[in-house]
Amino acid sequence: MKKPTGRLIGYARVSTDEQTTHAQELELRSAGCETIVEEFGSGASRARPALAKLVRDIGAGETLVVVRLDRLARSVTHLLEVIEDLNAKGAYFRSLSDPIDTTTPQGMFSLQVLGAVAQLERALISERTKAGIKAAKAKGKLPGNPGIRTRNPEMLAKMTAAQKAAYGERIQATADQWLPIVRRMRPDHTWDDIARYLKNQGYDWTPERLRRAVKWMITEGMADKNLLKKSPPRPAEDRLMTLVAGIHSSNPQLTLREIASQLERLHERTPRGGTKWSPSSVKNLIDRAKRTGLLEAV
């Protein structure tokens, strides 16, 4: 791994009910961060598009800095995954309020201890679960909720209502991040195209899950039912336009040649069916995406 270059990139996150990242920015700038990436979303949310893009774009030798660990990760496992991704890029991680700094031997040791603790915690939970089930069986009891196990209608209704409420909360927590994109692209674009576009933006959606989430929003009166209209037949070039738009918007710094190389690695055929992409072909698709509103015209 390369030595730190000295360039520090701050990451500041606040939940949707908090006002601003100002306090975190002050600490990060005091620590030497010239660039600061902001994220707005709850700590439990899996949707971290700004963080995903930061990790994707960070350079070898650079350091991602946070004020506290809870600003970055929703769990120890998530923290270790992010740091592993940074290590793969030759980058570093540092928390100002915790003894985690992968640029120092002491910080790496603390990280290894944290990883060992997480592994031990998972093992203990597994053992406690197995012991609990074994003890329950010895007493003639079966694991799980008795009402659910016996298919009690009232208990099943309560469980279904709780599941629906939890699902609705998860959808609403991130809707402001992905729903505007869906509104812009539907019904002209397929769910496959939109899910692919969102994935390039750092969101983890499948076409089926995305359509289900939109259907829920419509049922609750939060979205227009026209979003579920059937997409018209579209030529292959439109799918390529969506793909190129997603790659470009996820990293606007990529050159036309670099996007062309990505398409070749994905084994995507050109609009004319060839295997070699030219920068001009990429530019034509980007220009088209801007004309259709898929990308913002500069």
C-alpha cells in the first residue's frame, strides 16, 4: 500500500431530522480536510449513495476522515466492509474521535481488535441461539412465536401489519433520493433500465423491488399511478443511452474513452453491433440522454 499523500477527504452525515452538517464540517476542516462529502439519511439506512461514490472515486494514498464512527457505518460489519473497500483502492481511513487510523500501526491494531470483537460477537450470538433452541426443545417447547406457529389469525394479522409499517418506513426514509429519478424516467424507461441507472448512482435496487416500492408509494397517495404504465417498445440504443447516462452521472470526471473502455469490459455492443467503442459513440449517447432529460444539460 502506498503512503498517505496528505490529501484528506471528509465525510459528514446527518439523519433526515437533523438540521445541518456544519458542526462536523468544522471538525473535519480543522483536521485538514479540504474536500467534504455530505450525506443526509438515517444511520440504519443502507442507502449511502454519497459514501458509495466517495469510496468508488477515492485515489490511492488518500484518506477518508469522519468525526465519529457512527457517522460512517451502521454497524461494525459495515465499517469493516468500507475499510476493506478502501484498502483495495490503496486508500486509508481515520476517525477523529476513535482510535481507528489505518495510516498508523496503532490504528491498524485497533481495527484488527474491532474485527476480532465483531467475529466473536457473531459467534456468541450463534451459540446463544443454538443453546436457547436446544433448551426449549428439552422442555418440550418449540422455538418461535406460539401464535404464529399455530397460525392464530389475530397474531398473523398483527405481524403482517407490523411488517407493512416497517416496510413503509424504510421506503419513505430514502424516497427523496430515488423517487425523483423514477418520476423522470417512467414510463419511458423500463424498470431494468432504471434499476441499472440507480445502481450506478450507488443505490442497491433490483427491478422487482423498485417496482414494488413505487407501487406502495402510489397506494399511499405519494406517487402518480402513471408510473406503473407499461413502457413502450424501445430500440436497443435507448438501453445503451440509459447505461451510458448512469456511468457518466456516477462519475462525471470519466473521459469518453474511459466510458468506452468500461462498455467494452461489460461486453456491450455498440449501436451498430460492433465490439469496439469510440469516444464519439459515447458522446452521441450522452448528448441524446441530455436531450431526453435523462441527464442535466450543462
